[in-house]
Amino acid sequence: MSARHRHQAALLAGAALASLSFAQAYAAEPASAAADGPEVELEAVIVTAERRAAPLQDVPLSIASVSGEALADSNFRVVTDLQYLVPGVQFDTTNGSAFQIRGVGSTSWDYSNEKSVSLVVDDVVMDAQRDNGLLGLTDIAQIDVLKGPQGTLFGKNATSGVIAVTTAQPDFGGVSAKGEVSYGERADRAASVTVNAPLGEELALRVSVFAQGQEGPGRYTVLDRPFNSFEDYGYRAKLLFRPNDRVEVTYAHDYGHHWDNNNRTTVGGGSAAFTALQIANGVTPSLTNDDSADSHKGRSESSSWGHSLRGEVQIGRDTLTSVTAYRDTRFTGVGPGNFAPTDKWAFVPFNEGALKTWKFSQELRWASPTGGFVEYLGGLFYNRLDQDATQIQWVTFGVPLVTPAGTPLTSYFTTTGVVGDPGNAVRYRTTNISTAAFGQLKFNLTPRLTASLGARYTRDDNSQGIDFFWMDPVPFTGVPVTFTPTGRAPLQTYGQVEGENISYRISGQYRLSDDAMAYATYATGYKPGGAAFVGNNYSPYGDETVESLEVGVKSELFDRRVRLNLDLFRSEFTDFQTSLLTFVPGNPVSVIAVGNAGGLRSQGAEASFAWRVTPSLTVDGGLTYLDAEFTDYVYNATTDYSGTALSNAPKWQGAVGLDYDGEIGSNLRLRASFDYAYRSKVWSQIGERPDTEVPGFGMANGRVSLSPVNSDFEFGVYGRNLFDEYFSTAFEQYSTMSLTHRISRDAHRTVGVFARYAF
């Protein structure tokens, strides 16, 4: 049976199982459903998609919500793993990495480029490169994925969607603590502790700490070290001040540190001599190759920390909310590109970058109470992000770093230097400033009919400068060396792009019954242009805009035991900001050019469901069909990408999960969860090149635990990728040397044990 047919069979079997269970439940007890009453109702999901707390079923928008408990039971460790839990969400690992929603996202090394999908943690937009404000998924209350343009009410004009993370708040209910440890294959380990403590009647403190990591499945064969390993650790502290029932202030501080040594590995297409050299050193290029014969290790290491102050004051019947935030990030990336021992062959032996970011933001919101004929919300927003990046790329074009006689190489080329300048390294300094005013009016026209109108005025000022400097090579090369620059000096060393826009959102919803609602939403969005440099040349790009229409139905059936939501969507982008791998004269490896594609369309259908089968068993899932392609993208006189698919945009994406929590006999509690996610094939580069096609794949995960009834202790086993299905995340051509692929630790099965304790 082919892999494709196995996935289809798995999804059909899951659907059949759910349907059979559904039929049995209602055939066996048609008269008892009502008698079961509230104990088998689905719990209401509360979201803040419109900057107010409201039931998910009452919001005219496609939203996927994942609870903190579901995250913990999924066995996933980082926020990027949402792509395996929420259909319609993807994470692109190429070109700087970024989220995509409904196939649309921006990946770019250009520091002035805004993200199409905003990651928002506790009302703070995480817009800096290499800072998502959330390394570990510890003590998370909820994650909401808002699909489609969200620029009207959220802190940045996200043209594709928002991932909103809410961490747990301190509470005054008493001292409590919880902890979890786990250990599995390839030293897969995680530990976390959370403590909550009231500090009198007006203050409460909550602190969470975590550490996690895993050895990679691959090897640096020459160095005899694990390849594709990672380590994370960090903490979050929140202090809640509530002097009375009209004032609430929360101060939050977080810190996170990340390290990994992931890099590309070779697939094939290299010369016979280059391939033979790898094989002689323990690496056979293939579609399942996890190893590297490079004698220079790669790594990514970052530290980020932040402070935020969120205040909420009741003024009359209205509420004033203020969110002030500051964040700081330090990142170092080392990515050698040799794929062989450098005493035999070297291509890009020294490729290292460093990044520093500073960010300040302030948001004010004024909101009316809900329930009246008119509900209003308005606000102001300011965001400044400064980034300072340096890069060295010293290459040898195949010349080994040591001669046969053992003499070190003393002459290099530098792609981060230019003719006429003594520097061998490049520096980019970027400032992005965004200011906005926004508001929304909601009219409760009748008990069943509601209409909303929102708008946002945004002004952006993005600037970037480039210069070159000398970096002492001896700490890298071990000996003094000379450099020959490969690039021409830029004609312009500073650029600035300004823009302004008014985006808006119109929605209407009609309550078909007490448990069903139909809605339609029309929204526009905007993303500012950027001041980019490509191959040292100033290459700015323009604004991106989008118009989106979504219609849907949200319903709860069978005494709210079943929740079923359906929607259709269509988004049309104009001047979509896209990234393309291209070659610049003098540079041996491809660089990322950001430009505007004339037109892009993303359309499709989404369905999600949840079913409380019994008080102990819940089944949920979702399915997304996506048709995303360029409608107008003429790259040059000989290359037309119109009619081709977006990169990393699967046509089909689905997920199904089962969760059981019940007693066995009179003394034991059994908890079990299982989830399966599938995505169809994608292309990792635009143009649908056959060598960049990533086949479809599925992933199954599970968790089973036992604990004494009424006990605070839980012990169990977990597994990720239970069927051990191998997959690549992207394919890229690395210069003329080889086709390479990016790999994931989750492409291998991991099984382990865990223990939890709480009081």
C-alpha cells in the first residue's frame, strides 16, 4: 500500500470509528441523552478574538482554539508544533522561518520585512526576528489561531492571521504547585515546575520554570557528535495586583534560552568525487539522510527576555486597558556549508551571523460593556523595533583549508566584503516604527441579528542601512589570512520606506437558533513595504494588501454534545511580498530576494468538530482544503510563476484526536489521548520545481497514564510519531554542490515515560 493510500485509509478509519461510535451512542441510549444533562456537554471555549472575552461560537470568525491541557497531552514542546495540531497552520523552516495560515506567510532574512502571521503572547506582538516570546509550552492557558486578515483590532496588520497565546494568570485561591518530568529516546527530556502563591489579599505571584532538550537522530560522522540536537530553558514570572474589583495590574517577566545544531544535509545531485568523499566519511546522500560529514559544526543560539505591564481599570461602565512591553533578543547563527571534512574539501567553512533586537510597544484600548444596542471599542498603538545584524561569509570554492603538506590556507574569498572596502563582514541596522488608531462598533440590531464595522489607520516607517567592517579572522581560521571580496560596493547604503493605510472589517451574524449561528465577514489588510538590500544592492519593495471574504456556520448539536463549525473563505492579495532564492554575481550560494508578486489567491473550505461521546470520552478534529496560487507573478522576461502554488501550502490538511479520562474499577484513573495529523504534498520553493516537492505525510502521537483515584500523582508513557514516518521539511539546492533537505527531530519516533505531581 502506498504512503498516500495509508494516510487516506487512516483518516477514513478514524472517520468510520467516530461515525460508528456516534451511531452506537444514540442507538443504544436515545432516551438518555437528555438525562445525561450537563455532565456530557462540551465545555464552552472563551476567546478574545475581538479584544473581549466571548464564547468562540459567538464570534464571526474562523478560530481554532487549543487548551493548555490539550497542549500538554499532545507531547509537543514548542509553539511551532501547532502545525501538527491545527489544520490550516504551517511553519516554513526556510529563509528565516515563519508561520503561515491558509498557505500564506512571509519568510525572509530581510530585517525590515513584517510578518504575515502575528504571534501575540499576552497581548504583546512578537515581531522581532528570532524572538517568539515562548520557547517552552509551560503553563499555557490557551492558544487561539485567528484565520484571515486581523489588522483591524490586533497590534500589527497581520494579513494572514494571528496566533494569540495566553499564559496562566496568578490567582488568589491559595498556594498551589505542579511539576512534570519526562524522559525518552535519544535523551528526550523535559522538566517544568509552576508555583502559585497569594501574597496577601491584593497580590498574587505565579512562577514557571522549564528545561527541555533531545539529542538529534543524525550524526556529525567526522566529529562523532549528535546532529540536530536542541536544548531550551527559561522561566516566566507574573505578579498580579488587584486592590479592588475595578483595578487589575499584571507585571510579567520572561526569559528563554535556545540552542540547536540543526542544519541542512545532502540528498544527492553532487559530483561523483564529492559524493564519494561523503561516503568515505560515513554519509550517503539520500532522501532519508540525517548525517553530515562536515568537520565544522553548525549551531543556532539565542537568548530573549522581556517585560510587560498590563493594566485594566473600570471607568464607569467602560474599561480602559493599557499594555506596555519591552523585549530584547541576542542571537548567533553558525551555518557552515561544506558537507565534508574541510581538510579534504571546503566551500563555505565560515558562515556566521549575529543579531541584536530591541523592541518597545504601547497599546491603549477603551471598551464599552457588552449587551447593549451598541458596543464600542477603540484604541491607539505604537511599536518600535530596532535590529542590529552582522554577518561573515568566508568561502574557498572547494579548496581545502589545509594543503596536503599540512599548511593552513591563508587566502579566502569574502562574500560579505566589497571591492574597494577593507572590510570582510557586513552589518545591517534596521528600524521599524508603526503607529495606529483603531476602533470597532457592534450593533445588536435584534436578539438574533448583529452587525459590526471596524477600521484601522496605520502609518509605518521602515529604514535600513548597510556598512562593512573588519573582523579579526584569527579566532576563526587560526592563522592570519587575506581576503578577496566578491561583491561590488553598493550605490546606496541607506534606505527608508514609508507607508500608510486604512483597513477595515465588516461582519454580520444571524442566530439561526439558540445553538447555531451563521455569519459573513469582509475584511481588508495591509503590510508595509521594506527597505531591503539584496547582494549589497538597495532593493526596496512595496506595500502588500489583501481583501478577504469568509462565510460560515457555527453550531452545537444534541444538547451541546457536538460542536460543528464550517466556513468558506477567499483572500485576494495584491503586491504580495514573496521571497525567492536567486543568485547574485560573486556569491557562490543563493540569496533571498524579497519582491512583490502582482497577485495571489488563497481560497478553500474548513471544518472543525468536537464530540463529547460520553462523560469520559471526547473526539475532535478538523479538515482544511486549500487552493493557494499566484494569479500574477512575472518574475522576469523568461520566468512566469502565475498559476503555480505557494510554497509550503498543502491542499489538504486534517487532524483527529481522542481524549479519555475515566476510572478503572474503584481505585485507578486512566487518562489516554491520541491524535493524528496529515498534510498533503507541498513545494518548498515557488515555481513547483520537482526537486523541491515535499511528499505528504502524517504523524500520530499518543499518551497514556494511570493514577490512584483522588491522587495528585500521575505516571504514564508518551509517544511522538508513533508510526515512525520519515519526512523532510524542505528541499533546497545548495549552490552547485548538492540538493539538500532540512530535517526534523519529529521525523523519527520518540517514546518515553513521564510523571506529574500537583497540589
